[in-house]
Amino acid sequence: MLANRKIVIIGTGHVGSHCAYALAIQGICDEIVLVDKDRTKAKSHSMDIADSVSFFNSSVIVRCGDYSDCKDADIIVISAGVPRLQTRLDVLDGSVGCVRDIVSNLNKIEIKGIIITITNPADIIADFVRKATGLPKNRVFSTGTSLDTARMRRTVADLCNIAPQSVIGFAMGEHGDSSMVPFSNLTIFGKNYKHLKEENPERFGKLSEKVITDQTHMRGMDIIEGKGSTEFGIGTALADMAKAVLMDEHRILPASTLLEGEYGQTNVHAGVPCIIGRNGIEQIIELKLTDEELKQFENSCNVIKQHMVE
């Protein structure tokens, strides 16, 4: 564990501010610095979050800063962008414009830490930032299908009335409508869900691959239609990933990282299970997928490839 753990969050809208709050209340780092074009908003968010810290057993410093703070940051979070419309791909042009400006500022300094991107479309932006900064692939990645995975586990848990922590599985591919769930690897209580359906249809009989996949895809839009944005889930997903890095946990989490032959894919960022520690992405875990699942994953990667930008 690092002696001094510093995280800079660039972009302090709904997502960035909730990332900061999730980090602060969990005491994951020692210093959180908010950077935004609207410095007044960044300063106000930092003051508000700092007030909340007074009620917790945490001594984290939360403050407003600028790009110079990125020099000694352990993690730089890029969360600036434009609000999602229908699909995440709809915001590509606006997001690239925001992130291009951010990268131009980052390239003026030596980045020693890790960059985690949240800006949608997540996989495409992670690829853009990695190429634009020239940093190695283990140090530039996205939260990817972390939130999709949480939504999948939440759906499974609701269908059979169990805790989502008992559901082990991943959503993979695009952080978006083409993501897929490798159901051949989905387990509950350590058992394949199909076996549980056969053994205990009263509790597990409602499990449906179509329902689970549809809810994984639609849950985000349902939230956006209800309140205009998603923020709590992704903020906590980022905090969880940051914890794996700062605490050097070597934990397996879904992340969007550059594939170089894994799952038969090359030159594309996509959500896959990864071992994450102090050096970022330490290893990509290759699950054994069925032929149909490999096709689904390939289709999802093709969606990402069709929208990649330079």
C-alpha cells in the first residue's frame, strides 16, 4: 500500500463528483483533487465533499486543483464528457472533443500514474487516450463492463431472491448495448446456474438468459429516463477499481483493456476480466467460452472497432 495515495478526477459533473464522494467516504485514498474547466463548480464540489468527510473516520483531503496535480497522481480519472442520449455511441463526437483537450494538457507533463477513463463511449475513449498519451496498455484502461457486470448480477439476484454477492460472472465486450454475458461461466453459490434451475426450480426457475441480457442492457437507460443520469453505480465502480490499484489487491475485475490476441481479438479495447494491482492491468483472464459466446463477443468487439477514432 502506498504511503500517500493521490487521485485526480478530471471532469466534475454527475459522474466525476460521485466518483470523488465514493472514494472519500470509503477512505480509499489520502487526497482527491478535482479538475474542471468550470473551476467554481470543481471548488464547490470539493468543499461539499470535504464537509461530508467530517462525519466519517477518514482524513482524506478533498480540494480543487489543476493539471499540474497530475504529475504525482497515482491515478488520474477522466470523467469529462457529454450526457448520454439514447446509446453511449451517440455521444462519441462530443466526448472525443472533450477528451482531446484533456489529453493535450496531460501530454505537457510526465504522467507517472495510471489513467482510468469513465467517459462514454468507454471502450473507444480508453483506446483514444492510450494512443494519444503513448502510455503502455497496463496503465490506460476503462471501467468498461464493470457496471454492466453489476447490473447483470443485480438482475440475477432479483430473479431468484439472493444476494448479488453470491453471483459470480461477468458481462464482456462493449460497455453498451452489444455487451454479452458468458452464461457458460455464470455460477451461483459456486454452481452453474442451469444446474440450480434443475435442482431448485421454485427459487431459480425464473432465471432467463434473455431477461438477464436485456436488463443488463436496459437498466442504465431506465435510470436515465427516470432521473437524467447515472452516477452512484459508476462512482462506486470506479472507487472499487481504484482500491484494487492503490491497495495492490491483484483482484479480478472487469475492465476495458487493449486485446492483443485474447479471445481472438486484436487492436481493440473491450471489457474482459483482468487481474488489477498496483501496476494496473497485470493480466487478462481468458474464460473458456462456447462457440456461440465467442461469436457474441466478436460481434461486440466489431461494434467498438467500427467507431474507433484517431
